[in-house]
Amino acid sequence: MPESFDPPQRILLGPGPSNVEARILQAMLKPILGYMDPVYLKCMDEIQSLLRSVFETSNRVTFSISGTGGAGMEACMANLVEEGEEVVACVNGFFGQRAADLAQRWGANVVRVEFEWGQPVDMEKVREAFRKSAARIVIMIHAETSTGMIQPIVELKSLRKIRDAIFIVDTVTSLGAHPVAIDRNEIDASYSCSQKGIGAPPGLSPVCFSERALDKIRKRKSRPRSWYLDVDLIDKYWSSDRIYHHTSPALMNYALREALAIILEEGLDNRWERHRRNSEAFAAGIESMGLEMLVAPGHRLWTLNAVRIPAGIDDARVRGRLLNEYNIEIGGGFGALKGKIWRVGLMGSGSTKNNVLLLLAALQRILKEEGFPVRS
């Protein structure tokens, strides 16, 4: 027989998952209920209400998809994108590339508006590309996890001065830690994940769809090719119809419910301020040591902080020492930024003053020993 599996308790300061509060883990020890049990259906109703508050939306179709954030992304593409239609995708990082690729896989002719990784989206270029295209869908990543950059979703609605459009926004690394203002920003479809700003374990993807988005889905020429991610079918389970679709992961939804309750108990404004304060403190500490942030102030995520790796410093060695000597996990770069940045997540319960101070002290010691002239 294999020995019991006893994973260590890490300090998770990478791009996700983030650490999970004991109260949320405790919720996962509660009895499993059947997917049509009236008590479980009440739990689902509560999740929908809580999610609407955190998404800042009144959208009726708001629920969790059984799958990680990628499942939410694919659900948006599978339901909203039709064969042969043009879609404008804003790309300045790995997840912008992924969204564009998924839209293409679902039949779109994708117009990529590309920018250098770590540089902000220029909305004038987006407007120009949209004007020249026949696109009725625009995709933007709110929080580009590969670079630590926040994107100007507030400006998307200006595109409707050119023509009507559906806006799909990735809030995977912003929901629960940054304002997303789905209704105020007139976003039509958004997907996120459970394990970052929300602070639950990975495995669920919160999504919401506006009436404008649902109208487009209803008027499709053909049904979505994905049965599992068909929003209309999933909605019939989450709505008052209660038509079986799949076996819902009860324990994961208990955890999500508890995590969302914690967010609203803290208060959205307070939670956003905590993430802002700790991110800015971390960036100030990094720069005081003589290191550089990848993203300029004003464009930085509070949840994901990208630090440039100094010349001559071994990326993997530093991350390995943090893990082995301090039990701290941070992330490396990938794609165009592989070996060039460290990605530090301060999200959910991991966004604390203590974690900022601990990581800065650990980095200072390690970098000195690795030969980097850390400023005193």
C-alpha cells in the first residue's frame, strides 16, 4: 500500500492558486448532498446571489461552471462565437493569446490587436481595428496574469459609438480583488476562477452573461457544439427549471459559497483597498532594493506583481531557494517573458502585510548571497 500523502503547508505567493482559509476548507468537510437535494439547490441559489454582488452585476445568468478558469473561457467562446464571424481580440500577454486561439478554434476569424508583453493596450488602436473590421465581439483580458498588467475594460463601451458589440472580459485574476463593475462597464460575458482573488480551491469557473449576450446565443444559426459548456443547458439546472445537466461538485460549491461570503463580510471596498495597499508596498520594497517592476505604475495589477530578474541571477535557483528555505512559492515567467520575470501573487487571503515583509526579507537575503548588489 502507498504511504499516506501529506503535502507541506506552503505560502502560496505565485500566480495561483492562493492559500485557502481554514473556514473554507472546513466547509468542504460538510456532508455531500445529491445534485437535486432541496438543501443543495438552496446553496446554489445563494452562490448565484453572492456571485452577482462580487461581479457587481444584476445578470440573472450568473453561476459557477464545473471546471477551472479555462472552462469558463471556453464556455464564453463556445456559446457566443459562431463559425466565420469576425472577433477582435486584444493581445498583450499569454492569456490574450489563449483567448484569441480559443475563439479561432470555435470558428472565428480573429482580428488580433497586438501589443508588446508588459505594455498597456492602446484603445485607439483597438478602436481603429474594430472600425475596420465587421466584428460584433471584442475580447479583453482584464488582469493579464502573464505580465501583471491591468487592462482598460472601462473603455470598451466606447466601441459601441462605432457599432453594437458583445464584450467578453477575462476576470480570472481580478474578481474578488479588483473592481470589475460588470454592469457599469457594460460587459456582456465574463469568466473567472475560484482559486485566486476569490480564495477558494481551484476547480470552478464563475461566469455571468448579460441579456444582450443571451439574445445572441438564442439567435445562433446552430446550437453550440459543446454539450457540457452549453450555457442554456447549464442555466436550466441553475434556474428554477432545475433540469439535470451534470453531477455538480458539491464540496467545491460549498467552498465557493464560503469564500464569497468572506469577501462580502470584509466588504468589496475594503478588500480592494487591502489588495492595492499590499501590492504597492511590495513594489516599493522591490524598487528600494534596486530591482525593477515590469509594468509601469498606473497599469499594475494588485493581485499579480511582475518583477524583472536582474542580469546574472538564475531564475529557477532563486525560486528554488525560496521554496526550500522559506516554504514560499512564487512563479516564473513564460512565453515571451520566460526567465525574465518573477510573478508574485498577493491575492485573497495571501494579500497580507506579513507576506509582503516575509517575501521581501527572503529575497533580500537570497539575492545578496547570489551576488546581486542589494541596496541597504
